Amino acid sequence: MLDDHGPRIGLRHDLRGRFNLDTRWRFILLISLFNFLLIIIVLLTLRNQEIVFEIQTIQQEIHQAVEILATAQAEVVKVVYITATPSPTVQAVATATHTPTPTEVVPSPAT
């Protein structure tokens, strides 16, 4: 065995001399550290769940907006021109015309 009776030089010896912690206080410090780390993990998990919930809420709002846009309906108007001629028998001609969408040019009626 190596018998070293010289002065101890090292960080562990310096810290042990400064704090002078016995085994009871070291155990309490160790348990406190683990509890602190456990609390941090729980808080980060809760925050992660809040973020996931916010993302799901935003995705639902986007899905609803897409459904509203996909099922939007335009009002359709059908224009019917009726031409009647004076004669002893009644005659009427009805012609349906195409109703332009807002992107189409409206044709002028032929006179």
C-alpha cells in the first residue's frame, strides 16, 4: 500500500474543508437536488402540453376556415327573357341566358 502522509491537494479536499458537510447534510442536499430536477421536469412537461393544446386549437381553426371556404356558395340568378307576339292565339317563347360569374364579362343584350 502507498502511504501518503503529505498534504492533500485537490478540489475535493478543499470543498470538503470549506463546507464541512457530514453524511446527513450530503444526503439532504442530494435529495433536494433530485426533487428540484423532478419539479423542473414536471413544469416543462406541463408547458409542453400547453403548447400541444394551442397547436391543436390552431389546427382546428384552420380546418374550420378551410371547410367554410370549400363549402362557400355563390348566389345564382337565372335571367329569363319572355317574348310575346300579339296574335289570336297566345304564343310565348322563353329563353334562358347564362348568368356570368364575377370573373366573366357581361354580354350586352341584342336589340
